[in-house]
Amino acid sequence: MQYTIQQIAEALGAECQGETSLMIERAAEPSDAGASDLAMAMSPKYAEALSNGSARAAVLWEGADWQALGLAAAIFVPRPRMAMAGITSMLDGGQGVEPGIHTSAVIDPTAELAEDVAIGPLTVIGARARIGKGAIIGAHCVIGMDAVLGENALLREMVSIGARARIGDRFIAQPGARIGGDGFSFVTPEVSGAENARKTMGDQGGARAQSWLRIHSLGAVEIGDDVEVGANCTVDNGTIRNTSVGNGSKLDNLVHVGHNTRVGEDCLLCGQTGVSGSVEIGNNVVLGGQTGVVDNIFIGDGVIAGGGTKILSNVPAGRVIMGYPGIKMETHTDIYKAQRRLPRMARDVEALKKAVFKQPPSD
Amino acid sequence: MQYTIQQIAEALGAECQGETSLMIERAAEPSDAGASDLAMAMSPKYAEALSNGSARAAVLWEGADWQALGLAAAIFVPRPRMAMAGITSMLDGGQGVEPGIHTSAVIDPTAELAEDVAIGPLTVIGARARIGKGAIIGAHCVIGMDAVLGENALLREMVSIGARARIGDRFIAQPGARIGGDGFSFVTPEVSGAENARKTMGDQGGARAQSWLRIHSLGAVEIGDDVEVGANCTVDNGTIRNTSVGNGSKLDNLVHVGHNTRVGEDCLLCGQTGVSGSVEIGNNVVLGGQTGVVDNIFIGDGVIAGGGTKILSNVPAGRVIMGYPGIKMETHTDIYKAQRRLPRMARDVEALKKAVFKQPPSD
Amino acid sequence: MQYTIQQIAEALGAECQGETSLMIERAAEPSDAGASDLAMAMSPKYAEALSNGSARAAVLWEGADWQALGLAAAIFVPRPRMAMAGITSMLDGGQGVEPGIHTSAVIDPTAELAEDVAIGPLTVIGARARIGKGAIIGAHCVIGMDAVLGENALLREMVSIGARARIGDRFIAQPGARIGGDGFSFVTPEVSGAENARKTMGDQGGARAQSWLRIHSLGAVEIGDDVEVGANCTVDNGTIRNTSVGNGSKLDNLVHVGHNTRVGEDCLLCGQTGVSGSVEIGNNVVLGGQTGVVDNIFIGDGVIAGGGTKILSNVPAGRVIMGYPGIKMETHTDIYKAQRRLPRMARDVEALKKAVFKQPPSD
């Protein structure tokens, strides 16, 4: 996995200059870079640190003076993070899953595996499961019966996929991701205090204490192409229909997607975001870390929620929101600024009352 | 796993009409339903979609005109979600764990397993662990030494149960649930800044920086009957006594229950809720998604917390709360409404000050 | 694992009185304690419950009248929680991992294991991984290729450690902890709406909907000595450099640490805390449960954040913060108090407007 500067530049569709036949073994931060490393110095701020390391080659911003930076060769990129996608993809050392099926794996004889799959130690594949070509499945995974996994999947260790899940091509799952747990769905024989409190916004009414009956999940999980799910993430089975995640969507670590929820295409659900059941999320939605979404609402296309937002009602397409409850980010900012002045305003109001009404200030 | 309309109606204690000998293979949403499916159309809103599918039978609300909906048979239910509990329980296809003990499982010779248990591939059962009759334990589980699991347990794949845990009957655990990790309990040799800041609500005092000493967990986890824990959920061991979860309580995915905490009976802890250590939670408590509970407080019977609530002090029985910090939901709503008017109110106060005191508005 | 009162007192460096040759088998809460238990009764409040149990020995506060409490022997400690660290460490019964390497473990022939390690059933150790002496590794763990684990590690079951991770001595990992998942890092070909919204605090600009390209993680995770990570916790690989956790830091259950982030020494990250990518956290920082930290900021030494704090900007050293967004705890408290009076203040302002401007109150 060595490349010349020339090869890397070509893969990125970028310009390069200097000793473009220089061999690169890995990427490095400017101050850590050795002589066979490619230093990532895409802005003048990062380039300053080049002198602390011993890089001979770097990725620089367009128009950078590579010779003045003491380099032997350079690649020039207009959008640094895009270049990172290309470079890191080329230099990824992987996790070392060996080709073929490890002898300790437990594969049901009725499972259908493409010929070139790599299956790690102690992985279990259930009855009639189908694994597409090019799949790399790490150690200690469990693929449930009748599950379908498309082509070129990459599963890290300890991923579990429940029975009947249907997953598209190029699926990536980080360690401990859970696809297809049962949905969290319970009901009391009579109307419960929680049901009343939701309707009235606070009043439990006369509901008596009751035990919970379980609603089983008959649906499964359906995942499109090019989806990634993070470490210890959970996507639950639907009740009757399938829970679904659309093409190109990415879920970060410890994200929870409840039963029946539909996540659209090209969404980003950042770390520890929790989406309740029966939510409809459009395309190109970005939910910042620790966002929470109440059940049975919709979130339109292109919505962006700042970190920590608690979404308690429908959000129209294109809106940028923040807060608890989540509201337009600019409204939130206005309220927040006014809040910071609130203790002073309280004193002002007391002074006004005293002046206008000649009354003593309240406690 | 096929039933007639008649059999399903009888199991639900519900009325049915039409061709009640019709055979049903699965449940379906009205628009997806085929000729051998039972369409779930429990309200007029859902029934509209029946014409998009080809259902011949449906579950309807009481008094619905099934013939006008073009059906051959119908079941009528007064409380739709209750009917869902019964129907989904009948039609659950399961995860396919085979009867008996898989040859790849690693069972300690001193473990006591009831004769009819089903143990999946590569599951590990420790010394002196006892597994009750009817247990279905999925692939890749680990049951610790001296743990006790009651009758009719259902463990999905990759569940771990620590040493000495005691769990009642009909326990359900979703993939990756962790019962019996060690509690998170550390102490500094001298009083720490964090201890001071808690006491003073903000002042660390003169405490010096120190390292943390570990308090080990000698207690275990004790779980009642009819408890369910969600995917990647964590319930920690107690320090001296056991952490406990009462009969009938249900924990959703990624829920955390800290050491020494006692969760009462018939509680619902929704997705990503986190309960710190040494909390006393009563019976029939419902904590919405992403609720947080500070340590060493109590939450009375029947408390309901809206999603995202951060509970920072004791909550009396029966209260409905919301917010950060969690307060009565109606107070929270009042404050919230006033907050939305806050930017305008700030302008009003400035105008009043100008008019009354003839002073220039502050910045 | 039995000790005399004398032995326990000596290990704690504490004074003891009475029948100090009494044999202790376990620690117990005062009301549960039997005749061979050591009751934990470090304050008068807890000592009251001694009469409900049958303890003959207890740990008491300094100056306590042990004879009046009906005890045969007592240990006196000045700082109860410190004593708990010592006592629980002595009496910890462990999880029963057998010495040696379990025959079902899958150890790569190139892995280097110290002679005295204990490796549980079905654990997988990758190529060239190095495990230091005294390590106890539970069942169902996966240690990636080229990973290094220092001396005296204690891994509970189902822990995974990614390729190339470097971990110091005395590492403790609870069940399901995930070290070295890939970072959550994606980029769109052109500037995205999310990038615009962050810059403008709310305006997506004219960015078109795009798909996400993946930035791979070439870095790994680097962990110091005496670190503990909780159940189902996730620490992601860095992009170019390593993500790092410093000596003595402790992460609770379900904590997330994003790519490139550096956690300093002796920090406590409490349950469900989420730290985004590229955050710099100093030493002795305490983040309460469910704290969230936005990416690319720094948190100075000794910062303390109350539970539920959302940290959206840099925090100077020594500050105690709370709220969403996180601000000085005392400012937060002032604002919060003013908020509770807000509905009344709104009425006051309306009354003032009416009196001063003779105008009707606004809606």
C-alpha cells in the first residue's frame, strides 16, 4: 500500500509539483511527519507545523509556496476535506480480516455466501441468510436467518443483524452495531396516565396503575445502499412494516433509531442521537450530536438540528433548528441572548413597578 | 404459524364477522396487505389505505362497515394497541434459535440448565449458573458464574449477564444488553473540586488536582419477573447491595441504570435514558427518551417525565415533569411560552425605562 | 478471600477496636449484614440500621461509640468513600476467568502473550497483538491486529479493541466497550448546507443536496495507564493522528469519544457523555452524565460540568458550568431563578405598558 505523489494526485484529480515519484507510506500530521509520510497541511495554520516534522511531501492549499515550506513535493487541493476522503481511502490499512471463511465460523448450511467473501473467526450466519460478493465480515458477528446483505459490505467485529433484515450494497457497520432488535412498544389494558398526560400536556387524569403488555415486532429493518452505522448503534425492527434507512445515510456511534421510523437518503445522525418510533425523516437531514426526536412526527428534507436539540414537533423542510424544544436557530439565539439579560431585566421591572405603581418590589 | 380469523378473534376476545375461516399468514399495513394478510386498519384514517392493497381481511375499529371497505372478513377491537399486543404475539416469527444446546456453545460442567433450553452457537455459560426451563438464548451470549436466570427467558444474540446476577421469569434481553458491568464509582484521597462544587453549586474551593481510586462493585444485579431490557442497554452492579429492577419494568435501547439504583415495578425507561447511581425509582414511572436522572434522589410512584427531561432533585409521586431541570410540565409550558415572548418583552422594558426614567436604553 | 478485622484495618491504614481477629467474608449494608459480614455504617444515619441486621463488625466514622451500637469489633475511617475503595478492592469476587488460555480462544500465532495471562472462552486475538503480563481477558473479546495492551489489564466479556490501538497498564474495560471504531467523518463535494448554517448560525445558504463521502480513519486509539472504560462505551480512531485518553481517566457506560479527541489525565466522563471529534480536554476534568461537547473546542484543566450540560464553545480552566448551552453554573442558576418568575414578570410588563403608554396589553 505505497503510492507515489503522482498516483495520489491523479486519484484525487489534483495538481502536484516537485519530485512526484516520491513514495508515500502513510499520511501524517505536519509535526509528526517523517520522510516517507505525506503531511496533511491544507491551510497556512497547519503548514506552520511542517518545520517541527521532517516531511518531504505535503498536501497543501491551492497556490501554496511549497518550496518555501522546504518540501520536495506537494499536492494542491481546493477543498481539503474532500482530499482527505480520497487520501484516507487509499491509505486505509484495514483490520486484517483474512480472505475466506475462518474455520471457527458457524455458517448455516442453507446460507448463501458469495464466493469471495471474507468471514472472521467465530462469526455466525443463520439459515438462508444471503451475503453478497466482496463482503468483509469481522470476528464475532451474528447475521440472522433470512437476512440479506448486499455487495461489498464491511462489518467490523461484533456486529449483529437480526432475522429478515434487508441491507443494500456497500454497507459499513462499526463494532457492536445492532440492526434488528425488537421495537420498544408496550400497551396497558386501559388508557394509561402517560397517554392522558400527553394529550393534556401534564394531567394524568384518573388512570390507574397497570402492567405493560408487549407489542411484538413482526417487521424487520430495511437499509439502502451506501449506509454506515456506528459503534454500538441500534436500529430496531418495525412493528408491522419495516423500519428503514435510505441510501447514503450515516449513523454515528450510539445512535438509536426506533421501530417503524423511516430515515431518508443522505442523512447524518450524529453521536448519541435518538429517534423514537414512527418518525418520518426526509432526505439530507443532519441531526447534531445528542439530538432527540419524539415519536410520530415528521422532519422535512434538508432540516439541520444543532447538537442537543430535542425535536418535539414536526419540522418543515429546510429549517435550521436548535434548543429544547427545538425551534428556529435564530429564534433560539434571540431568546438565549434575552435570557442572559434576564436577571438584569427582572431588576429593571421591579424598579419600574416601584416608580410607576409606587409598590414595594416583590420577593 | 397460520391462523383463521376466528382463531385470532378468539385469542383477542374480540368479535369477528364474514368469512371467519379465512387463513392468515402475517399482519400487514393496509396498503401493503396481500390476500392472505391481515390488514391493521384500526381507525378510519388507516382504513382509507385498504384500497391500495389487496387485503381480504382486516382488524377494524368497533362499528366499522367492513363490507363497504370491500373486505371478506373483519375483526373488531375497542383498543387498537391492545389488539396489536395479541396479534403480534401470535404471529411473531422469532429469530430461529434451534432447540437444544448448540455444539459450539461453551457450557461449564457445573452450570445447571433445564432440560428444554435452547442455547445458540458460541454462547458461554459460566460455573454454577442456573438457567430455568423454556429459556431461549441466542448466539454469542455470555452468562456469568453463579448467575440465575428464571423460566422462559428470551435472550437475543450477544447479551452478557455478569456473575451473581439474579433474574426472574420471562426475562427478555435485546442484542448487546449488558447486565452486571461494574459500577462507576471513584473517590479522591482528599475532598475533590467536584465534591465542593456540588455542595456550593459552583465553587470548587481550594481542592487540589488528584487521581481517582476505584470503588469495586461487590453487589450484583437483581431483576424481577417480566422485565425487558433493550439493545446495548447497561445495568451496573451495586457496590454493596444489589442494583435492582422490579417486576414488569421495561428498559429501551441504550438505557443506562447506575450502581445501587432501584427501579420499581412496571416502569418504562425510554431510549437513551440514563439513571445515575443510588436512585430510588417507584412503581409505574415513565421516563421519556433521553431523560437523565442525577444520583442519590428518589422519584415517586407514577411520575411521568417528558422526553429530554433532566431530573436534578426528588420528584413526588404522581407528578408529570419536563425540562432541564425537570419541573412540573405545566410550569414548564408557561415558562416556555413566556420565553418565546422574551425578546419582545426585552424591547418593551427598554421602552418603559426610557419613558419612565428618561434614560437611554442599555445595549 | 477472608480477612480479619485487623487485616482490613491495616490495609486501610485505619484504627480498629474490639475482637479484631474476627473473620470477615463479605461487606454488607447495615440492615442486611450477617454475623460474618462487615457492615458499612460510616455515618450515624447508616448506623441506625445496624439494629435491623445482625452484624458483629462494622466500619464506622471516627469517634463512633461502637460498643453502644452492639458491635464486637469496629474499624474507624475518616473519609468513608476512601475506605470503600480499599475494602471493596480486597473483597472483590471477580468474574471467574480461569488462568491460562481457554482452548476455544482463537489466538493468532504471531500474537505475543505474556506467560501468565488469563484468556476466556472464544476470545480472538489478532496478528502481532501484544498482551502484557497479568492480563485477565474475559470471554468473547476481540483484540485487533497490532494492538498493544499493557500489564495487568482487566477486560470483561465482549470488549473489542481495534487494530493498532496502544493501551497502557492496568486498563479496565467493562462489557461491550468498543475501542477503535472508525471515526464519523464525512464530506460533501461542495460546501454543504450544514457548513453554511454553522458559520451563519442558522442560514443554509444556497447549498444543494449532496451525498456524503467517507473520510477513513488512518489513526488509532492511544490510552494511558490506569484508564477504565465503561460498558458499551465507544472511543473512535483518529483520522490522521490517534485519538487519546490520558493516564488515570475514567469513562462511564455508553460514553462516546469522537475521532482525534484528546482526553487529558484523571478525567471523569460520566454516563452517556458524548464528546465530538477533535476536542482537547485538559486534566482533572469532570463531565456529568449526558454532557455533550461540540467538536473542535477545548476544555481547560479542572473544568466541571453538571449533568446534561451541552458545551458549545471553549471553556477556560477551572470553570464550573451547567446548562444548554453550558455557562458558569452560578450564572445558570441566576437565569434559571429569573425564568421561574418569567410568567409573572410578563404580566407585570403588560401592566406597566398599560399604565405608562395607556395601550392595551398585547396578546
